[in-house]
Amino acid sequence: MIIITGAAGFIGSGLTALFNQQNRTDLILVDDFTNYDKRKNLLNKHYLGWVHRGAFLSWIHSNYQNVEMIFHLGARTDTTDFSTEIFDRLNLHYSQEVWNICSLYQIPLVYASSAATYGKGEQGYKDSHQLPQTLHPLNPYAVSKNEFDKWALGQQKSPPVWYGLKFFNVYGPNEYHKKRMASVVFHAFNQIQQTGKVKLFKSHRPDFEDGKQLRDFIYVKDIADVCYWLYRYKLPASGLYNLGTGNARTFIDLAHVVFSAMNLNPNIEFTDMPADIRESYQYFTEADITKLLHAGYYTPLTTLEEGVTNYVQQYLTPGEYW
């Protein structure tokens, strides 16, 4: 069987949907299932059972014999939360326990890292194993992800194969519950429905025009496809892998695509960036995906135009889940 932690969340529920599409229902889903809004992501999904996050570490010791792979996608992801304790507990220490279990029982592991680890990008966006030691993440969430990457790279005992996927700016279906932390596509769609316009952050740097901040936006279905590919092929080269499109686009580009998908003319307004994120804001991200491509992932990644249009028309407009 296959274990997915964070299974009721955005990416975890999408991966569950993809496994179902591949006729795999032998799934054990792990999460904190007390959030009703998140549980909606699992409606019409098929799986063997679920285990609460707090009970999972005990559960796995009694059930490891039948586990093919663990996808550890569960995490505290609020980048505006500056409580280091909760990030240490959920993102670092819990992940270390999952790693140790996979090492003990020799279970392949895929875990979610983040492009937030790269900070302001002063050292580039290459998924080198030397880089995490010198990175300067901008918030406790990013610090916790980088600390785990560093810890994993330093371990003598490890799973038989493991992959730390550094997700860039993910958007797509099943993020209804994320509220402020949902993607810009989600917020833009709702703003257009409610007001007929989109608000984008002004730039607070002289080298970037308003709305010309650049991000590597990746569709959640591409994330799930790469995870499924790693499950099928078990690459011998364990380690960190960037997961973005390799093509940074502006927020203005994104807004125009959302308007187009809604068959509307663009109407964009600029607003001051909130003070609590101004100092930790990334103005440019772009994944170097050379390692992933050289490893043999040849499936074309979804363009911003294709992904946003699919998301808006097939999911957001009718209020559907993947």
C-alpha cells in the first residue's frame, strides 16, 4: 500500500486523485482530519483507510510490512506565522521521525521541501546538495524546510531511495480551504467574480515595476505527475529536486490569463504589500530543473496559459474538486 501524509490538503488530495485515476485505491491517508473544509478534498476519493497525524508514527511500526512508499506532504505551510515552535514540531521533528521510520524499514520516501528555502535567491535556484548549508530563508516556514533538507543530506542512515521535492509556486484545484495562503490564481478569480478587477501588490523595490514581480508558477497536476513518476521508476539518484516549470512569469501575465479564462477584459489595480510580508517577499523565483530533466522526466510541463485556463474553467467556475 501507499501512504500519503497531508492527504486532505491541497497537494496530497491531488496526488490521491491521480492514484485513483491510475486505479490505485490501496492508499492510507494521513492528516489532521478535524478541519471540515479540508475533508471536502477527499469526497469521492477511494482509499483503504485513514490515520490521524498524531497516531501515524505508532501505526506505521505495526503496518510497515505492506508499505510500498511514503509521500510525506503534510506540513505547516503558513508563511505569515512566525511561531518557530510549531514549524519545528510539525515540519522538522515530525519529518525526522518519518525519515527514521523509512530508514529502519527501508521504505522509499518522497517528501515536500519548498522553493521558499532559497530566500531572496541571491545564490540562484539550483537544487545542489551543497547549497542548503549557505541559504538564508526568509521566514520560519522556509527555515524549517531548509533545516530538514540539511539534516536529511547529513544522515548516514537513509531510506533505500528518497526525493526531497522543492515545490515552487503551486496553484490548482483543492485549495479552497487555504484562505490567505491560497494561490494568486484562486484569489484573482474570486476578486474578479466579486469586484470585476484584480488587485496586485505594488513593488517596493526600484528594480521591479508594479506587477512585474516574477514567480515560477506550477500546476498541481504536474506536481502529482512527478510524484507518480517517482513512484513508478524509483530513480537511483536520491536527493533534492526542484519542481517548477523553469520559466518565471509576472503576476500581470497571470492576471491576464485569469481574465482570459473568464472571457473578460483585464482590469488590474495595484495595492501596497502588507507590512508583515514586505521584508520576506520573493521578487523572483525560477526553478533550475536540469536535474529532473536529466533524470528522465520528459513529460512536458503545463504552461501558465494551459494550467490557469483548466483550473478556472474546470474547477473554480463550477466549484469542483479534483
